[in-house]
Amino acid sequence: MNVPRTLMKSVWSSLMTLATTATIAAAEWEPIAPLPVPNGGFAAGVVQGQLVIAGGTTWKDDVKVWLDEVWLYDATANQWKSIGKLPNPLAYGVSAEVENGLLIAGGYDGKQGRAEVLKIGADKKVTTTPLRLPQATSLAVGGILGSGTQKSLFVFGGSPDPAKLDGVVPYGQQVSLENGKVEDLLEDPSVHLFISTGAVSGDALYVFTSARATSPTTVENLADARVFRTATKRWTPIRPYPMPWRGVTALRLDDTQIYLAGGYGESPASFYSAAFVYDTKANRYRIGKSLPIAAMVGLVSDGKYVYCLGGEDAKKHRTDKCWRIPLTELLKP
């Protein structure tokens, strides 16, 4: 979907105004201990009230390195602690918090796409669950929808190989958390989800932005946004994201608000710190508090704070910097 030029100019003008006050906005982000390794593309979530990240990628001597370590953030000591390893290096999977742990679905290990669903349990140990995606994929988007015995993990789009930009999976995958039953969801030609971001709110998954291959090695960014509801198992378009950026990160703030921040845009080609908040009831965006860094970051909330973790802040580069901010600050209009 093309964004009208007048809207682009209006939004860009607003962003430039926002940029002039970035120092004030970013000052409310509190620096915390850096990641043990500069990292992006990791799985992240809260397990038993504690922040955990797993895997990811870093760069060393111009070589991309795929990581397998699991770290826990000790807020009292303000430090990261290694608590184990994944069965293999892994990045770009779908992270989904459950009552007793964190699920990591799919991803890429540096050599091949993965279809396993891993779990970091309440005891902080990593296990390979009996669940499995029908199709290996990475850089997909998804979450857990349903309630009780009807809960399922939904994973949409992505590619078995993140470097093969024209290999996007054209359908969704549903895996029952109760019995592992799998289902390929009906293909929708209008839905193209690659390097998209999303958040679950109620019985729906809201998904924003994407990237579409224009050749085997190049992509164009899309501002498309849509919602998937379990009742119909269909996508419905919603108001497009204000800018056609990829690598934006989404985080549910409350029952109706989703924080969307950072990303990479092509015109001009750059990483961004700007943020918006989407209102699921009003189907509209407002300008949100900027990130403290221009990057494609990890965002996690423990209910009290929102954490901005690492990420890709330049081509062939990762950052180890981390911050946190009270959740209430991001809810302010």
C-alpha cells in the first residue's frame, strides 16, 4: 500500500519537530547494564518476573556471528547473568510469553531455518517442546491467541532463510499449545509479512509494516498494517503505519495501546528512534516517546518498566546498550 505524499510530508514534519526535542524525551530513559555481547535479533521476554534474552546475532571482524547463550537481567544488582545455552545458535524467531515461561518459535541458526519451539521455563532451563512449526521460518511475526485449552501459537510469514528475501512463507501456521495439532492457515495473496512487527491485544494480533522483495537481494519497505482475529481467522486492513519502515518493534502497553518504535527507512536511508502509539479502538496513531537510540531494538515490559535492549544501530553492527523507562511514561499522551 502506498502512503499518500501529503501524509508522508505531514508525518515527516512532525518527526523533525520530535527530533528537536529528542534529548528531552530520551532523558527519561534510564541507562542500565549493557548486554554481555552487542546483540540484535535475540528472543526476549519476562519469565517469573525476570527479564530474559536468548540467542541473537553480533558482528566480529566483519563476520556475522550467531549466538546460543541465554542471559537473565538481575535488576537488584543491575547486571546480566549467563544462565545457560540454547540447543543451537538462534536468532529471528518469534518470542511469546506463557504463564510458566517463554516460547521461542522458529528462527535461523546461521545455516538453516528452524521449526522447533523452544521454551525457557520457570526454572530458567531451556527445553525443546513437543511443538513444531509445519514450516521453518525466521523474521516472522506472531503470538499466542485463544484461552484455556484453545490457546494456540500463531506464526505468520517470514522466510526459512533471512538472506533469501524472495522466499517469504505466504501463509500462517497455527500450533495448539494443548496437543501440538498444527494447521496451515488459508493463504491471503494481499498479506505479505517479512520483517514485520506485531502485538497481541485481546483476541487479535495487530501487525505493522513489512518488506517486499524487489529482487533476490533488495526489498522495498511497506507501511501496511492489519489485524488477525481468531474468530474469523482472517486479516482485516487497519490504518497504515505512518512511515514505510522495516524493523519496527511493537510492544503492547495496555488493553488498547501498542507502542511502535525504531526501525529502518529508505528515504533517506537511515535507522530511526521515532515512536508512535496505536490505539486499537480508535484505529489511529499518535506520536509516542522516542527511543534513546536510533535502531531496530528489543522491547520488553515487566509490567512496571519497559526495557529497550541492544539491537542493530548500523549496517553490520550491533549495540550492547540498554535502557528502561516506567511503563506509565509511555502511556502518557
